[in-house]
Amino acid sequence: MTMKKKRARLKRAKRGRSHIEALEVPRLCVYRSPRHIYVQLISAEGDEVKAAASSLDPSVRKTNKGNVTDAEKVGNLIAKKVKALGIEKVAFDRSGYQYHGRVKALADAARAGGLSF
């Protein structure tokens, strides 16, 4: 990835996070690498990671392909973990990535799992 593309993505991420900060709800932060997808539930203050899931999790990794189906599995997994904490409303922080493909699949699966954002 060129530095120009990365700077643009980080600029979008910063803009999105400033809006999320005003909402004062925990945020579901996504990081996407070429092979894996990671998601964390970060507290509203931004100082604590409450839950995390990724395609490296043993339940997902058995059939890991690094594609949309893995993202859906990770979305279901994080939804279960967040619901167990008693949290239903979160803000979706896509970290500047396009809402498309794996990021969209993860978000849709998390919504299907009972999270609202």
C-alpha cells in the first residue's frame, strides 16, 4: 500500500472517530489485513478494550480463507461476546476502510447477532 493511500485512509478514520466520540457509546473498531480481519470493542472513553475477536480465533481459523465468510464468522463471534457483556448499542468504526466486502460482511453479521449501530 502506498503511503498516500494509507494517509488518506487514516485521515478518513480520524474524521469518523471524531464523530463517534461525540456519541459516547462503545465503538466496534475493525482492522483489516490482507489475510485476516480483527475487531475490538473499545470503551466509550477509549481507554479499555472490552472484547476482541479475529479470524485467528481457533473456532474461525480451522476453515480460515481470509474472505467474506471468515468476516461473517468474526462478526457473529464479536456479537456473542458483546451481548455477554450486556451491551447492545455500539458505534461501528470501520477505520477508514470502504463499507464493502469483508467490512460490510462483518457489520451485517454483528447486526444479525443482536448489536445495533
